[in-house]
Amino acid sequence: MRLLAVSKTKPAADVRAAVAAGQRAFGENYVQEGVDKIAALGSAGLEWHFIGPLQSNKTRPVAETFDWVHGIERLKIAERLSAQRKPDLPPLNVCIQVNVSGEASKSGVAPGELPALAQAVAALPQLRLRGLMCIPEPSDDENLVRSRFATLRRLRDALVTDGMTLDTLSMGMSHDLEAAIAEGATIVRVGTAIFGERQLPPHQDGTAQH
Ligand SMILES: *Cc1c(COP(=O)(O)O)cnc(C)c1O
């Protein structure tokens, strides 16, 4: 089980402190902020994961600078990332985001569409499909949250049974990481519990937030 330290909205100095404490893998949600932070800290010895929603007009900087993308939910985004990944870089590691919450969530591919999307993504030359990712709907019901993580694990197991090589279950955040670990998470994405509460995120287009 690996710890991804989610440093979104936090200054590069906070990341440096985490690096000094031995942390190597960091997660960012906003393209420009992530690119700036990678430029400030470098990529040598560090691993940068893009974990936010990704619009098709923002794929290039992500393909050119990050090591992982966790939230793939459309083939078009995956195709752009593969086409824009420079051939001298190792393949971009990706996870498909699955909607394990049904009507209660809007993000992620529906479980019924997962096998076809997984086959298509796995075939892209500059990507390496590593596994699945989910963000269950917010809930205080521990059993419900745990059942969402169990769903993701079973979906991964089914793809492996069908012959795919997938080593990653990216699930669990500060408030639900114990349940995720109990259900087999291989990467937990933890922000608040490491870096403290966040201020409002920077506005996506770089303008001041009101
Ligand atoms: C912000 C974020 C996290 C970390 O959330 P915390 O509650 O601060 O641990 C993990 N995953 C994703 C996709 C996020 O956007």
C-alpha cells in the first residue's frame, strides 16, 4: 500500500518539507498549479500524480509533465494523453475512474461500460493502464462506504480474470482511508490529514476568485 500525498493548493514549501520527511509521491488536482509545482520541485526522484478532473483542452501539459493520471473516464481524454506523451518519456500510468455510487455520483464511468473502456485504454501505446480509482459519495455510513470500495475491488478482479494486468486500486482519502485499506487499496490519496485544511482552490482559469 502506497501513500499519495495530495498537495493541491499547498505551497511548494509544504511539499519540500514532506520530501525531507521521506515522501516521494504527490497528487495535484489543478493543471497549472501542478505544472508550476513540478517546475519548482523537479521530477528527479519524485512521482507526480494528476488526480483532478481533466478537460480535453488541458491534456497536453499533463501528458508532458506528470507520471500518473488517476481520473480517466472518457476514451477521448486517454487518446489525447497518449498522443501527447513524448516518446522519450516512459508511458503515462493511468487509472480509470469508476462510478461506484450509482445515482449518487456524476463522475466516473458506469461499471457496465468499464470493460470496453479498459480494453481501449490498455491498447493506447503511450499509456499504461494500472488499475481503477473511485471517489464514493460523501457518507457517514461506514458500511456503505466500505461496500463502494469493495465494488471497485471486485470490478478490478473481474478485469484481471479476463486477462488484464492491473496492479492498482486508488481509493481512500483522509476521511475514509481505513475502509479503503480494509478493502484492498494499493494507493490511498491523502491531503488534509497530512497537510492540514485547505483554503479555497485556485480558480481554474487563473483569475482571482470571488
Ligand atoms: C483532494 C483530493 C484528495 C485528498 O482529499 P483529503 O480529504 O484532503 O485527504 C484525494 N483524492 C482526490 C481525487 C482529491 O481531489
